[in-house]
Amino acid sequence: MGRPRHRNTDVALPFFGKKPVSPAPGAPRDARAGPGADALRDERPPPTELSALDFTGTDHGRALARVAGQVEVRECGSGIGAAFEEAAVLYANGSDDDALAVLEAAVGAEGGEGGEGAWLMLLDLYRLRGERQRFESRVLDYATRFERSPPPWEDLSRVAGKAAGTELPLVNLSGQLSAAAERQFAQLAKIARRSGGVRIDVAKVRGVDDAGCAVWRGLLAGLAAERLQVRLVNVRALADILSQAVSPGRAQARDTWLMLLELLQYAGDQARFEDVAVDYAVTFEESPPSWEGRGDAPTARAAQADEAQSTDPEAFAFEGELCGAANDTLRRLAAFAVERREVRIDCRRLRRLDFVCAGTLFNILATLQAQGKLVCLRDVNAMVAGLLRVMSVDKVAHVTLRH
């Protein structure tokens, strides 16, 4: 497949969210449309044999197979400049370092001549690589240059995505834990580092002595310093056991006190935490740990709130990295679109789309548009959005950037 020829017009990527969706061929003209409506319609690529493909039948796999061999890229002008097209294609092909070099050269060390689209691509690439320090070194330049708030930091790297998911490995602790459990805790730490995090079920722990609490607290502090996600589950019974091992006014078993406060945080029990914290302060005459709200209940509520904000139950989800023409996700998208007049695609968890897959996606969406369907790709990261512009996907669907 040949690469598209470049156009050097520089239109910022944020305009993705403002582009009108071209009407389907033969659709009645909206009486409210302005005098420029005909001009907009005339910019649409001429119809080809692709528009004859039909996904409304029952054999979606066969229809998709026909499309996969007909990837077609038109010279429609991507509108983001040659350097930015190059960065988008490099990222799509997995050459992240080269894409980063192209974007950094385009914006320049002191702000450069790059438009806002290039800056958003650069900031998103930092987020996709998990490079917070480099991201934060650039956001002030962005805000100064464009006089608007930059996108917030969010770690979109593979490691963060893995740690934030629900498939963290589960480790069960049981019995009586003491300092002799240090080897068991060390093995747990290895699992957390290998997987980006760990869930620890303590339902079967029958007790922890003060030395065991010290070792356990050291493990949790070490994993937190490495920014690995740790979740303690079923902690309330163990918290009850530890509470019986401490006595207000008797300055003994300090690590047991602190482990009890730790468990109450993971339990999300702030009221009980504050009562124990007061007793700790009086007993040891020192400030107790602060409430940080990292318990299961607050975490679940925060996750549900984020899910409600970012996920549309009626939308089709693109996730991870989509590669190749014969992609199962695209096959399922074709089936999903059959009975819908409006097709919404949630791209919040989409990290990468390769060049071949983007070409196939264009052909599928062009077919859906020809059938009178409205397609919207929502919350697309700027690097993927750059490729969608290169491949003219924004001409057959409405594309909005992720904040």
C-alpha cells in the first residue's frame, strides 16, 4: 500500500470535534443548511465500488474479508502538515521514538512553529509513554502559546493500563503471619512488579504479630514508592483481630497500631480510622498517619464515576492496539452497526491503530455512511486522531479528541 502524498496546510487537531458529518448520498438536504452546504458536500470523495459493499446481511465476516483487500487511501489533504502526518504514521507503525523526535523538532525547543495539533500530539505521546516529567516540562509552554489550559496529566502507558484493570493477579494470604513471612512477602512483591500491581486477599489471615506487621508495612511502602497498584481485599475481619491486640494508653506494638490504621484505609472505614488515629496519637504522643482514602469502597466509587463519565453503554468500544486488516474488532463493529442508525465508538481505551487497520476502518465507515448511518469516534487520543486525519477517516465519521 502506498503512503498518502502530503499537503502542507496546517489545521489544528481540535477541529476534529467540530467537523460536520457529510450526509449520505441521496439523503434529503436539510432546509436549515447554509449556503455553503453544497460546497461541503462537493468535497466528499467521489463514490467508488466500496460504497456498494453491504454490511446489513448475515455474513459479516465475508463482507469484511472483501473490504480488507481493498484498502484505499485518497489524496484528500490531511490538513495537519507533513511532519505531523509522518509522526502519526510512525506511531501507528510502532516507531514511538521516531515519532517523538519528529514532533519535538516540529514544535521546537522554544515553542517553534508547530500548530496546536502538533502540540496536542506531543503531549498525548508523552502520556502514552508514561513520561510525566517531560509532559510537565511542556505544558506551561503550551498554555503560554495557546492561552488555554493544557490537557491534564494521565498515565496512558501500557503499564498503567494493566495496573488499572480488573485483571491484577490475586494473592491469598493465610494463617498466622510473623517476621518469618518475609520470604512470602518478597514473592508477593515480585508478582506486583511483574504485573504492574497486585490484589491481596487477607480473609484467611488469622493474626499478625508486631514483627510481621513491620515487614508487611515495609512491603506496602516499597510498592507505593514504585507506583505499583496494591489492593487489599476482605480486610475488615483482620482489622477486628488487630484491634484486639492494641490497648489505648499502652505504648506497645506500634507497628500493629499502624497496620491497623492501614487496613482501615483499605476498608474505606474513615470514621473508625479517625477514632483509632486519636487513640494512637494519645498513646504514642505523635501524629498518626493521615487519611488517604485508598480503601476498596472509595476506589470502587471513583472507578464507577470514571466509568460512568467515559463509557457509553450503547457505544462500541475500541481498546488497546488494533492491528491488521482482518481484525476481529472491526468484524464485530460491522455486526454492531447493522441495526443502528447512529454508531458511537468509544475510543477512550484505544492506544494505537496501525496503518493497515486504519485503511480498513475507513472503508467500513465509508460504507456505513453510504447506508445513511452516522458514525462518531469519541475520546480519541491525538496520535491516533492524527492517523485518522491522514487516512481521511474524519471525512466519513465525526472524530472527537480525548481531553
